[in-house]
Amino acid sequence: MGVPAIRVRPCNQACVREDGSFVLYWMIAARRARWNFALERAVEHAVRLGKPLVVLEALRAGYQWASERLHAFVIEGMADNARAFAGTPLTYLPYVEPEPGSGKGMVEALVARACVVVTDDAPVFFLSRMVAVTAARLPVLVEAVDGNGLLPLAATEAVFPTAFAFRRLLQGLLPAHLEEAPAPDALVGVCLPRLKTLPEEISHHWPAAPTLLLEDDPEALAALRVDHRVGRVADKRGGSSAGLALLGRFLNDRLAGYAETRNQPEQEGTSGLSPYLHFGHVSAHEVFAAVAEREGWTAERLASRASGKRAGWWGISAAAEAFLDQLVTWRELGYNFAGRRDDGERYESLPPWARATLEKHASDPRPRAYSAEQLESAATHDPLWNAAQVQLVREGRIHNYLRMLWGKKILEWSPSPQAALAVMLELNNRYALDGRDPNSASGIGWCLGRYDRPWGPERAIFGTVRYMSSENTARKLRVAEYIVRYAP
């Protein structure tokens, strides 16, 4: 059927240049060869024009928080893509900057020979700004394609204050889009001319990532100009292969108990897919399709009324409904905000009621105060909070439930809500594999009142922002083994 028009956004006023040498897909967010609307759109252009297709997947060295951890995860995905594209007619160019700034001019040099540029429409980190600035100075049409979630970003202009309000909208709009999934393999049955070779200027100035780097050579990774103090996570590989294997294990071993175990820190009840979704190694459409197949789901099982309730709308098991509420409602709620506003990590973007109550109590005495360095080192009096911070530093993640507690305690121990927000963002974006994402901004913002409502009684420091304590958490959940496992 082709890529739905609602997912394609022109980024400049230029035209397709039909006498160009190839179609360029500038892969920046959907870093995968499967279930990829942007790749599918680029193939459509290449077939219509009868031109070769070039896929550029580049990785900068100078972005904020660039580290061995993040680089290794993305490069492992590049290695997967190189294997997936081998033997196909397209030309795949994985480029890793050896040092900050060395990739400058590469996109422009490729575009000088391109008919049209397709890229990913992803309101993630700096990507939207990068595309806007670059497209404005390019002489050919640049199209950004939205493959972020099941509901197209352009399906609504509104920004929603709560998950309930967004869920009710989803339940009304989503049925019309559920059949519009990307092709599992956009190259099946496609005949494209093959580009004999990349322009010499490109190959000379911006050579493809060396084989040793893509083959996971430690010395090649160590030579990159990134922060090596934030080391890779030992047992967590990036890439579509690892992400899909993890999805399979989740469906087989943990989905049935997801609703009961996802909030238990001592059990591995969550999917663990968020880093793969963040870096685009796995598509939300493919995850949904796998769950639907497992549940024997068809569209006829959807409830006829959009109630906004968490359970009962999909017409599948309670565990699968709970998982889809995270994958679709909460994940796409964050993308909804980021797609309409670019201030999701700023204090001023919090709801007015939350800012008012936090500012009313900003001068309240703090029972304890910790510096950013003490927090980063997990050097507080609270063993449960310390364990969560150690897990973040060691594994690039915090257990889903404890991430909420982690943020609430930082608010309690910081001199102001603005300082608390800054520390949360710095720690999460530096260490978390799924940081720098609209969902990170949503989760951290939730700790300060976003997507929530006022809660009584009014308390010191928190005001009417929802309060959480380690003591209450330990009474509700099993945490003793977790504290031992992640002791500083």
C-alpha cells in the first residue's frame, strides 16, 4: 500500500532532482533493516526514479554524553545492519566519527549527487533540530518519515496532560492506523540498480567504519574520542538481533506474569526493550505484531467504546494489555509531547500546578542534602536508593518502579526543584541506555508532577506533588535481595 501520507513530512521547499545519481536514506533514528517506514519510503523513491539507493548510518563523536557505553550499543546495531544489507542492491555506508567534527560536510557531499533525501522524523535528543538545520540548506527535497509508534505523530495537534486523556484519544484514533504497518522487509521483490561505487570524495574523506570496529574489537572502540569512563554494559548488546532475541524471551518466559512481576525489583518481569526502541533497533510495530500473534489478536476484539481505561480495550489477556499500555500509551504519550514541544527537559514545561506547589515549598528545610557527586557515587544514607543508582551506573538502567523512587528522593535531597531536575537529567542521560529519549523526559517529569494530579496531604518540599519513600516502597515490594545485589 505504500507509506501512509500522514507519516511523511517535507522538511524544505526543494524538489526531487531526477537527474541525480541515487536516492539517499539518512538513517538517524530507525537504525534497523526491518519494519522501517523510512527505508520503505526511500525504496519507493528509488523504484519510481530507477535509481540506486544509498543508506547512510552515521554516528557522531561530539554529542553530549557521548560514551563508550552508548557508542558500543549503536555500533553493534551497525554491524547487524551491515549483515542484513549484504547481498541486497542498496549501498550501506556505516560511518563512525573518529573524533568530533570529522564528519562535517559528509551529508552535504552525498546530497550533491542525490535525487532526494529521506530521513527519520524522530523528536529525540538533538535529531529534530539537526534535520531542520540541515534540510534548510540542502538543494533537494528532504522528507522526514515518522516510524516512532502505532499512532502517527501528525494524527493529533494536541498535547495531553494525562495518560488517561491520551489513552482515550488512542482508543478512538488507533483502529484506523493499526493495519498501516511497515513492511517487514522493504527490499523483498524489489529490483534496483546497484551503485557501482561511492564517489571518491566520500570514500576518501569519510570512509566506512573499519571492519575491526564493527567486529567488536576493544582496541578499535578504545581509539574513539568519547567518554570511556562510562563503559559498555557487559551483558547487553545492541542491534536488532539482540533486541529481537530479547523480545522472544520476554514473550516466552515473562509476558504471562508481566502484570504481577513488572513492579518487583527482585524479579526480571519487564521486557527490557526500551534501549532497543530508543535507538530504533526494534520497531514498536514489530513488537506489537509479535504480541498480537502470541495472543491470537484481531481488530475485531477491540472494544467499541473509547473509555480511556487501562484494561479491557484490546480484548486480550490482562498481562498483554498491561504491556501494551506501556508500549503504546505511555511510550507514545512521551512522543506526543516531544513532537509538539521542544522543552520537555526544561523545568518550565511542568504543569502550572506542579510548579506552583514546588516553588511554594522551595525554601523548606531539607532533611539531608547531597551534592551531585555524592548522588552519582551512590553515597547516601539510603541503601535502596543507592542500589538503584548503582544499577544505573553498572547496567545502564534502573528497575521501572524504583526509577520513580529514585527521582522523588533526588527532589527531597536537592536545594531546589530546578536543581533536582538538572541532576536527574544528567545522571539518566549519561548512564541510561534508554536516556535522552522522550520517555526519559516523561519519567523524570512525572517525578515532578507531569502527567499526574495534586495529592494530599500537602507535605514539606513536595507540596502536593506525589510523595514516595524508601520505607513505604520496602513495605510494598521485595527489595532485600535487590539491595544486596546492587550494593555500592
